[in-house]
Amino acid sequence: MDARERLRELSDFAAPWAVWIAATLRLPDHLASGALTAGELASRAGADPDALERLLRYLVARGVFAEADGGYANTPVSELLLDESGWRSWFDLDGPPGIWAESWTRLLPAVRSGSPGRDEGWYYDELARTGRGAAFDAAMAMQSERDGAEMAAADDWDGVEHVVDVGGGTGALLRRLLAARPHLRGTLFDLPQVVAGAAPADRLAIVAGDLFGDPLPHGDVYVLSRVLHGWPDGVAAEILARCATAGGETARILLVETVLREEPSADHASFDLFMLTLVGGRERTEDDFRRLGESCGLALRSVRQLSSGASLLELGA
């Protein structure tokens, strides 16, 4: 591939939109039992037959679907978007990705000014306003449950009695942690509309509150799972400081975050830009986390890799 072809490929707006639309219309699921014509697919997906065929023609050219038996069929690529794979929700424009896609239009002003030009908390308000909050919480819970299991196995919980999960969504991580460590009790702290979907559990208290307006419960360990990357440095430092103040001098803070290498992968660099455009947040290197902790009197004690690709970082006074 020469440079011009590579540039055309990189600047092709059609590719992400076509894939997102295929997932939103559940085309791979409609094709799971065999090939269908564009007309048959359009009837099942609630789409215009001509427009859908034009979309399919493009996706065949890009190797997402294949022509078969006078119609269209799945490929290993499109099968990744089956409902059962768990990936489709990350591409469904009727869900949170509909908000994510719009945020990319703010990349130019964000690069020019350092900010997407809106309050960092707008995203959570938008999830609630559009009725997409439950879908977002469910997607986060899938990640959090896996992280909770690894955290329970990886970290030292001797001498710990009370864990506070700050911004813990519906509590998937904390419930998994409590199940694996029966001597622990936990408190889930998140916005009222979020914890409204949290199921009760033994040794689990649920507290609705605003991280920036309400006091945090006292605990021995504070967990912030994929929270800090949603905020710029100043706000992220404030969050850490509030946890440190609530827990006192002996409190530990555990972060689940992606840790960027000095030369990050394209995927990680892309997600860093996404956080900039969505909420003005950022992905961080290990040194970034160290400096963030030091800015509020906390030392970075350890960094451990998780199988999800994220890392478990511990900070303390």
C-alpha cells in the first residue's frame, strides 16, 4: 500500500459509521442463521432496502460481510458484532455509543484549546437525559466484575475491614470483591440515578451522593475503577485528595486504569483522544499517576498489570 492509499484508508469516514450502523441494526444477528438478500435484511432490520444494499456493498468491499447465495452473509469480522459476543453494545448508536460518536466532532476545538468546550459532567447528564444510563452501567459492570475478581486475588486484604468503591456504578466490582473476601464490608458510592440500579448484597452499603458536593464515607481502602481518566488533572487530583481526606493517614487508594507506555499503542492513543473529546479527560503514564498522587500528598506504591489490559495502582500517604 503506497502513501496515498494509506491516507485514503485512514481518512475514510464511512468505515466506522457503516460498522456502527450494522451493529445498531443487528445485521449480524439477522444473518446468523444464513444468507439473506438486502430486501429480506431490510424487512427484519427496519431499514430502507436500497439504502441498506448500498451500505452492505461498502461493508462487503471492506471485508465485514460477504456475498453468498445471491445475498449477504456473515464473516469472522461481522460475527464479532453478534449480541452473544458481548461486543455489539459498544457499537450500538441507540445506546451510549450514539453519544460517543458525536463527541468526535469536538476533536478540532479540543486540540486547539485543550478542552472539548463543555463541562466535564455533561456526559453523565446526557446519559440520564437520553435514557442511555442503564446501558452504560451494564457495559461498565461487565468490565468491573472481571476487575473485581482479579483485584481480590492480586491485592493484600489482610487488616482491611471496609472498602469504599467511589464512582462504582451498580456495584459489580465491589460485590465480586466481597464475595471473594468474606471478612470485608463495602460501601458503594455513586450518583443517585446510578446506584438506583444497584442490587443489594450482604455486607454492602449503598450511598447515593455527588463526589464533589457530598462527604465520602470513611474507609480503609478506596477503589476508583476507571474514574480518573474521565477528568483533567486538576479535577482528578481533587478526587484523590477527597478520598485521602475521608480515609485519613492510613487509607489506601486503589486505581484501575490504563497505564500508557511512553510510546503508546494506536488503540491506547486513540482512546486518549476519545477521552479528551468526550469529557476533557485523559489516559496517563505511570509517571503521570505518580505526579498526580504527589500533588495531593500521596505516593505511588505499586503498579500491577491486569488481564484486561488495565493496571491496578496503589497510592497512599
